[in-house]
Amino acid sequence: MKRLLMCALTAVLLPAAARAALDIGDAAPDFTTDAALAGAVYRYSLAEYLHKGPVVLYFFPAAYSVGCSAEAHEFAAAIDQFGALGATVVGVSGDDIDTLAKFSVQACQSRFPVASDESQAIMKSFDAVLHTRPDFANRISYVIAPDGKILFHFMSLNPNRHVEQTLAAVRSWVESNPRK
């Protein structure tokens, strides 16, 4: 009986865990929200940034947590590499904009914007809500092509490989789509 119950539970939970990201080739949901860069708050529009080139959109659980601060530092350190490839970076969390304004200066080193999603509308549209703690974003990174299509996604609660993975995906896209 225990075995049957475990099989049934696994069958119910496995599909939810497997559906962890938008698929490559899917249209990225457009959004506009408050963001902060170097402490200044402004309206961030995904569509506007996509006109400039690919966008690395990464979700993180909470500003000032150890992993999220480390990840922000890594993105800040690599921002020139992303820029050389024509890409921009934005982080999104459920933190309020006042917290993110400070985080944008401290952890992000005023190098890229972080956007507030207190309502979780953006997180839900990108399937980036942390299933085990639904008040937080999951740690998932997307690379979105200028045409709005998902090129790549990487999900891991370990913050250490998101920069490496997204930078490689942007580099691969640039190599297969030379500028004219």
C-alpha cells in the first residue's frame, strides 16, 4: 500500500517539477515594471530592451541573500562581456523597489538594472515561481532573442553557473546571427 501511495504521489508531483521553464522558441511574455539602476528608479520595458539586442533575464529569490548577492556580483563582473555581444541583463525578484534600488547599487554595483515583481505577475508568466516557497522567485535565467523568442533557459538554485551559462548562450546566438 505504501508503495502504491508513493507511486501515485510521484506521478502527481513529477509533472509539476518537470514543467520548470518556458520552452526554447516560445515567445517571451512582454512586461513593463519598476526597476532600479544605480539607485535610480525607472520603468523597465522588456520590448524596449529587445530593440537593442538579446536580453538576459534572470530571476532571483531575494535581494541580499547570500546566493542572490553572489549572483548579482557575477553578473556585474561580466556585464562588459554581455555588452560586447550586444546583450543587456536584467534581474527580477519579488522584492519591493526601494530594496532593489539599494541592491542595484550594492550587489549589482550599478552595472545593470533589477526589476520589482511584487505581484509575481512576471514570475508566473515565465514559470519562475519557486514551487517549494511560492512567495519567492525560482533561480532561473533566460536568454531572449531580439525577436522576443526564448533562446535558452537555465534553472539551478546554485547561483554559480548562471552567468557562465547565459554568456555562452548569447555568444552562440551571436556567432550564428552575425551583425550586418
